[in-house]
Amino acid sequence: MGFSMNVSPVSLARSRQILVCLAVGTLAGCTIIPGNHAYSHRDESDVRLPIQQGDTLAPANVKIKPITAELIIDLFKAARPPVGDGTSSAKAAEKNNPRLSSDKPAPVPEYRLGPGDIISIIVWDHPELTIPAGSFRTAEQAGTVVAEDGTIFFPYVGVIKVQGKTTSEVRSILSTKLAKYIEKVQLDVRMVAFRSQQVYVVGEVVKPGIQQVTDIPMTVLDAVNRAGGFTPDADFSRVLLTRRGTTYLVDIQAMYDYGMSEQNALLEQGDIVNVADRSYNKVFVLGEVARPGSLVMNKKRSTLAEALSDSGYINQTTADPRWVYVMRGNSDTPELFHLNASLPDAMLLADRFPLRPRDIIYVDTAPIVRWQRVIANMLPTAQMLNLTSQTYFPLFGGRQPSR
């Protein structure tokens, strides 16, 4: 036994009534619209953001700044060479290193001997005290190796401690002790092999590994160059230097762009140089653009116009170009910017507006498109409600069964 369903002729009128009721509810402020809500006509953020107030973070609303020529001029006046990524951890790392924050360059340290180093000791006019290197013996084989306890042995002198001393200091010690046996000692001490001090270069470099510290002072950039240089995915502004359990942030990009040579710190024994990748240097383009998503900045150089262009530009059929926003929350004081791009000339302002890593660009939806989406989502529901309310059941005499 089966039954059939017949739709009442008044279904269209009922559907219209339901649509009108839903539309009134929508206009009254009911939150039934899917997706992000309109961001237009706002002077400040609706969401409270964490803002640094003294030594504490406190939630507060952020004012929206219009992107104008005056704002861009103010940004250029207040601009300073960027250091690191602007995060609190990066700023703390920057303050930790006196080499990076001092206005006066640190003096160049002399190389000091350590276990494993090989030196050559030459006593002139006394070949019995000098082991010569020849065709079958290299300078390393003929040299004197610093023992694990930091000492060396030399005839007539015995065992002496040389660890932590320079070659000139070792020469002075040997000359003083040999003066008891040799008149007018002429002695020279030279480095043959540097083995005791090394730094580690890892991350986005061509040849990561160990680099030996020599008598020629090695800086962060020297270590990177010895490791083959940066890879294409390297972030020049996020080079992390770890020394004795403390990590410092070295901004090589600032040295290239602004001549901040103090960023190029001298390396010491046991330092670890870690070159970070570019995954942090992203901006996010959301809303009514052709290809929403994330974009990787090239050396932190990107503008609002470039980001919109790389995303396929504003969707001409669904976007409201009057409401383009840049949201910057990765700092102690979050900032919100608004651009009215309804005129093509506004793109000149967008091309002068610099972006920073983790900026969020949002293009709002046109009001008519938002309304069309509401209707498109409500219409199937209204039709379904009308069909269920007007269905006739012949089995029950053309009436709906009572519950």
C-alpha cells in the first residue's frame, strides 16, 4: 500500500510569506548570515585585542586608521630599521647581547689556545730544539699539539700550561725559561692548525656543519659565507645566535639595507648560528579576492598593492572596494588600517603602504552580494517548510494525520 503527495496551489504564497518573515528577522540583526559579517562603517574593532599597557597586557578595542597620504608620510617619518620579527621574544633576545646593542664596536679578540691546537715552536740557531718539516713531514706532523689538559712539553722547559694563552704569551714564557740555558734566545711561536674552537652553522645554509674558529675573527656573516651562503628559503632577518644557553636575534637584512654593522656579531667557541626559513614572513589575504590565502614576503618587502595583485586582485563582482582592511596584531600594540579603494587612484596609496610579517588583509563583501547569499541560503529552507505544511495524504482522507 502506498500514498502520494500533492503540493497545494497556495505554496508559492506561503513561501513568499516565509521569506518575508526571514528577511525581517535578518534586517533586525539576527545572526543567520554565514561567513564573516560586514566590517564596514566601523571606527574601532569590535573584538578586544591584547594591548601592552606598561608592563602588562590588557584587552582593549583598537582604533581603525584610514590609509591616507598623511598616514604614509607619518609612517615614513617614524620608520626605523626593522630588527627581527617584532615579537617579544625577539626583542628580549636583541637586548641580551651587548655586542648587538652597543654603539661602540667591541675590540677584536686574540685567538687563545685550547686542547687540540697545533703550534710550531722555532728556536733560531738551535736546530736540536726545532723539529723541521720536510717533504715527508707536514707542518702539522712536525708541530706541537696542545694536550687535553691544555699543556705542552718542550725541552729544557718541561710541561707548561698554554690553554687560554695567545701565541705571543707562550713565546714570552718559553723565552724566559730558556734564557737559563741559551743566551739571547730568539724564539718564535706560530699557529699551525686550529682545532680547539668551533662554531656550528645550521638551518637554511648551503652546507650546514662545523666551522673552525681561527686567529682571523669570524662574524655571523663570515660563518654563513663559509657554509656556502644562504639558501633561497632563508630569512636574512631571523638568524639566531645561541651562546652559553642564551639565544640572540641577528638581523642580517638590516645590515644589508641600513648598514647596521653591529648586527654582525663576532663568534666565540661553541656558538650556534641557526638561519631560520621564510615561513614566518607571511601575509594573509582574505575576503573577496580572486585567490585568498597566504603569501610569502620576499625579504620582508611587500606592499598592500603587491599582496592584492598576487592574490588576483579584488573580486570585481562580489567585493566592496570601499572597505579594504589591514589588520596588524603581531606587536605590543595591534593596529587596524582601512583603505577606500573605490577609485583606482587609491592603489597608489596601497603601493606605498608597507606590509609586515603576519599582516592580515581583508576585503569586505558588497552589501547586495551579502543579501543575495542570504536569500540563496534561505530559499531551500522556505520551500521545504512550505512543502511539508501543504502535503496531502489521501490515506487519511486528504488531511494530515493527527499526532
